[in-house]
Amino acid sequence: MSTLLSSFTWEELRHRTSAKWRAYAPDVLPMWVAEMDTPLAPAIEEALVSALHRGDTGYADAGALPEAFASYARRSYGWRPEPEPMRLVPDVMRGVVEVVELVTAPGDRVVVHTPAYPPFFSWMRRIGRTVVESPLARGSDGYEVDLDRLERDLASGAEVLLLCNPHNPTGRVFTHEELHHIADLAERHQVRVLVDEIHAPLTFPEARHVPFAMLNSPAAADSVTFVSASKAWNLAGLKAALAVPGSAAQPVVAEIGVEVSMGAGLPGVLASTAAFEHGQGWLDQLRGELDANRRLLGDLLARHLPEVRYDLPQATYLAWLDCRELGLGDDPAAVFHERGRVALSPGPGFGAPGTGFARLNLATAPERITEAVRRMVAAV
């Protein structure tokens, strides 16, 4: 079977015009932003080509996407969200911003588990909300929720908990028990939970993704979940996501304006619908290749850079690398770029716990992962 992640040579990928391949000089190996080096799934390509042939490039309508996602959620997680209350948004982050603005006021506190996706910080600052960092705890088996710290942070006057599960950048999939504890704390302190579940389709076999909205909890009923096919099927540039309300949050999501929904891209809606309806076989193959890549990276680091601590991610195609023992300062990604000509995401952008860390994108050919580690070794 041909592999998805080795479908293109570096020279062929250099012809792409996306940010991943345009942000750095041609001699830099880009292993940073969450974009994969795959071809499109055949069902997605067919849907897009068909739309172009009929000139179907007007303003976006949600169309069949809510029903397609609801069916996917039922098959994949046993979750049965109602399609009708879902609202189309351009992407998960824009959906989060819209709902935060609906349920909070300027100056209100938004709690995030850190390290955290950098736009959580930049967007909350842009709309005048205060980010409260609630660091994950790190034990011998990887990251977990520090429930004592989370309770203190929620009790500090917070209005919203922005929960990322599966977690970016650590790759943790929070357990059913952890989610129940989070829900209990949110209910106790009257904090609304907004959940970014964009990486859920990329969960590996040893873990089980539990949608927060499935919990039997008032906090789950009051939550809003944000989903998209963009990460799992490599559609970030096509712009389509859904805000999925719990039963008590439907009036909030109903306030998302039509002008926001029309900011999504119609090609994104069509591609995402095809992904959820017909993209499972392609995704299964991809996850198998990503599984091999995450283990390959672990083997390479153990042999060539044993000072770097790396916890095998349970989901995503992102590797969170603890480089502090290398002595490269607060931002090791800058050193890897300057000396090794390999681009990783800088850890400090993920919050205070990111100091001395870097994030590496595994969604590429195995030989490019090998080359990335070789360049990192050369940098130190």
C-alpha cells in the first residue's frame, strides 16, 4: 500500500504556497505549523472538483455538514449531538471567540490549561479578556490535569474554562474520570466550559476520546464544543467548523450571527461533509502512519538526543519536546532554526510552561523526521 505521508518529495512540497512552506527559507525543513504533507482524501478531492465544475463557489451555507458530523460522532464516540442547533463558523478559534464574547464581558477571566495553543492567548487579549494559566501537572507517565490548581483558578472569579481535548501541544487525551472532575469543578464555581475537540479524530488506539458534552452533568449541558475536519483531513485553508451546543447552551449558540457563518468557505463545508461521510478509510490509514511516526521520533531521540524528554502523544500529530537539559535557553526552537535549519514551533508561545520546550509536527514522511532529528543534533 502506498503511504500518504510519503506521497510527495520535499521538492514537490516546496511548490505549495501555504504558510508552512513560505514562512522560512528554502533550505529550512519546516516541522512547525499544524499542516500535513498528505494528498487529499479521494472523497474530498472529488467533492471539490465537482463543485468547481458546477461553479459552486458562492457564500457558505451549512448544508449537510451538521448531519454529517452528527453521524460521524455517533459512529466514532457514541455521541448523539442534535444537528439543528449547530452553527457554522469559519474555524474553531473564531467560534470560540464569538461565544466568549457572547457569554463574558471585557476584563473577564478565561482559564486555559497550559502549555496551550498560542492563539488562545492572542485572541483573548485581542477581545479584552484575561487569560488565567492553569498548568497541567507532569508525572512519570506524562501530563494530567492538576485538579487542585484548576479549582483555585476557577474559584478566582473565572467565567470560562477553555478546554482543549485532545490537548495541543501535549497530545494528552483526558480520561472520562478527569473530565468528570473538571465538570464537577465547573459546576461548583459556575464556570462555562468551551471545548476545542478539533484533534479528536486523531486519537490513537490506546486512548479513547470522550466528548465533554456526553457527560451526565449540568456543566456538560451548559458547554459548547467546537469541531472541524480541518486537522484530521488537512483542510485548514478551506475554513469550516461547527459550534455544537449542549442542551442548555442552545440559546447562546443561536446568537452567533449569520454574518459569522457566512465567513466560512463553501469549499470547506463541502470538503468537511465529504470527510465526515466518506473519509474514514483514509483517516484510518493516516492514523496508522502517524502511529509509526510518533514511535520513530521516540526511537531517534532516545538514540541521538537522549537529553530531550518526549512523552508519546495519545492523539494529534504534534510532539511536545522538553529540551531544557540541552541548555539552549528559553526558546530552543530558535537555536534549532539558526544552527540546524529546521523549524519547530517555539515553546514560550504556549505559555509559561513552554519555556525550554519546542513543538514538532510529525505529519510528514519518516525520512523527514529522521532528517529533522539529524539537524537538531547538528544544532547542539
